[in-house]
Amino acid sequence: MKRILTYGTYDLLHWGHINLLKRAKQNGDYLIVGLSTDEFNQIKNKKAYHSYEVRKTMLEAIRYVDLVIPESDWEQKIQDIKDLKVDVFVMGDDWKGKFDYLEDYCEVIYLPRTEGISTTKIKKDLFSDSTER
Ligand code: C2G
């Protein structure tokens, strides 16, 4: 049972998120998502539209996701990897290099981001009344 771990805010769920989770799951058998709490989003300077509970419910409905845990600070990753016996840590490559220190504890994989979609873009497009292109 190969266990995979990734983290994120996953607000206004979109196909870039789904694409990441789908490819992350392809690296093993059990996918754990560390979901940023509302408080941690403030630390990340991110304003999520949906609350932690709503974002957690939406993630749990995705076939690729097996477990959602709270991400409440930047420092919990090593302990999470140890406690959850994680084999592979996966993030989108906008984070490339940022988590190489985790290679002492598990495999680290950065996957290409899905171009053309982001929560920020959705908000901007909705505000400017444009539609998906
Ligand atoms: N992502 C992607 N393609 C996009 C948008 C996002 O592959 N078009 C990926 C990101 O690279 C990340 C995941 O989807 O791996 C979740 O994205 P966010 O919710 O924006 O996560 P972020 O705010 O980057 O939080 O400790 C790590 C942080 O919590 C990561």
C-alpha cells in the first residue's frame, strides 16, 4: 500500500485541482490531502471562498482522495509523513524545489501545473463577466 501526501487550499475546486489529485493518485494506492485550514489560509495570505468544512466535504467526494487532514502550519509536513507512513509527497511544480528537504523522509514529486485555470483566474473572470475560454 503506497501512501501519497499532498497539501493545498483547494478552494473553488476546478479541473486543475482534479488533474493534480488524479495524477498524484497514479503514484500509489492511498492519497492523503493536507487541506489548509481557514486560519492557515490567513497565514498563507489566501482568502478562500469556501470554509474548511465545505472544502473538506468537496475533496472527500473525489474518487482519488482517500483521507483529508487539516494543514494548520508550514512545519507539520515531516511529522505528517512520519505519522501517516507516507511514501510519496506530491505537489504542483509551482512549488518546485520548495519541499526538497522532505527527500530525507520520502520520495518528492512535482507535477506540471494545469495551465489556463486557477482560483484567481475564476474570480477575475467572474468579476469581469467573461466566461471560460
Ligand atoms: N494546481 C495545479 N494546477 C492548477 C492549479 C493548482 O496543478 N492550475 C495544484 C497546485 O500546484 C497544488 C494543488 O493544485 O499542488 C492545490 O493548489 P492550491 O489550492 O492553490 O494550493 P496552495 O495554495 O499552493 O497550497 O503547504 C502547501 C500549500 O498548502 C499549498
